Amino acid sequence: MMRLMNILMLSCRKATELMEKRLHTRLRSIEKFQLFMHSQMCDACRSYEKQNHFMDDMLRNQSKTSYQPKSSLKKLPDEVKSKIIKELNSSKIN
Amino acid sequence: MQATDNPDKPQLIAQWVNLYSDELYRWAIYKVTDEAVAQDLIQETFLSAFQHADKFQGSSSPKTWLFSILKNKIIDHYRQKVRSFASTNLAHTEPENDPWFDSDHRWKDASKPEPWDVGTENLLDNPEFEATLGNCLRKLPVAWSSCIQLKYLNEKDSDEICQELNITTSNLWQILHRAKLHLRNCLELNWFKP
């Protein structure tokens, strides 16, 4: 019985680690079950999971090439643009 | 649109640089922080684009194509960065004084996650939150934030990332897990429960 309990009972650290793993790959059946059991009983880990999902969404979204950063309106300095144009025109790449 | 053997090549180059470089630059700065590095990456992106102009068949827009080249340049940037860390350094994910978990691996009382009072909707479009998230990412140890960037920019290739970092897949989760714990805490202190 103790052995069974040990298998079923995850620590919070292990549970949150499996939550991370689940974001990136499939969990094994036993891991899914362990995580389910733990989450049923642990408010803190449930909060963590929600917040972890949110961070995952944010990071995923801002890593898309279509993402437009909102916090900066910086432009590429003109001299860098001219330099690129000049270099491309003078290079014998074709 | 063919950039090679195009008599209007100088115009085309100037046109693409003027049309797309600011947007490319903004994303590059956001992803790598350092403006000088971002400028180099933009330069490399255009150079690479015109070197491989034959591969651009007009099947995507020039903008999409340039962004995909830039993305690969940014991934290379982080690869190099991460390679400069010894694998032992990266794998060091279990600090002696764990700030989050006690010796039984349960949450310490002070770090128990509680629900955030502030909603998380629409934060992706919020410039202040974006800046906060950026700052929190920068506060992470460089090896960890580089792992995060590589993982999210290069989603499909966890195994490849692990090979390059000379770590196992399970170790990558542990690194990401540690990094997220810190990131969560930083967001909480600076945004959700200031």
C-alpha cells in the first residue's frame, strides 16, 4: 500500500516539472495519472499550471515571425539602411 | 518576383530594405535585446536573402520570406550563445537553497502560487506588459533565457536543441521549469501583485 501511495503521490516540484514537460511533449500514461491526482489535491499547483500556460502562450506568440512588438517603435537607423543597400549593390552575389 | 538577373536589382534591393527593415529590426531587437546585434542580424538577413534570391519563388510574400530568414539568424545567434556554456553549467538546475521548494519538494509557504487577481486577457497587445515580460526574461541567467528562446523559436526540434546543448531531453524540461519558476515570480512581483 505504501509503495502504491509513493507511486501515485508526486511532489509539487515533480508535478510542476511534468506540467512543463506536457507543454512540449506527450506524457506517459502513468505521468498523466500522477499529475491528475496531484492537481486534484493541490491548489497551489493548479494555480501554477494556469499561470504556466499563460507564460507559454505569451512566449509562443512573441516567437512567431508575425508578432509585432508593441513596446518599441524603433526604426533601423538610416545609415544602416544605406550601408545595407550599398553593400548589396556592390557585392557580386548574382 | 525574381531578384536574380533582374535589371532593376538596385531598385528592388532599396525597395525591400525601405519597406521591411524597420519591422524586421523591431522584432530582432525584441528577440535579442542588443541593438548592435539586431542591426548585424538585419544586415545578414538581407545579404542572405539576395544571395539565395533564386529560392524565393514568390510563393510567399517578400516580408514573410525575410522574416523566416531573420528567425533562422536569431536561432543561430542563440545557438552560439548557448554553446559557449559548458553543459555542466546549464544542467545546474538544482540550487542548494531552492527558493521555491522545501526539502520534501513541496512549495515553501512564501512561494506558494496563488491565483492572480489581475486578468491575463489581452496582455499580448499590452505594450507595458510586453516590456515587463522582456525585462523579466533578461533577468534570467543567460543560459536559461537562451534555452527559452531556442525552444520557442525552434519549437519542433527539442531533440536537436538537446543535442546541441549536450543535455538530455528530461534535462531540458528541468531547465525550462526552473526558468519558468523565476519568470513567474518576476511577473508576479512586477505586474500581477506589485
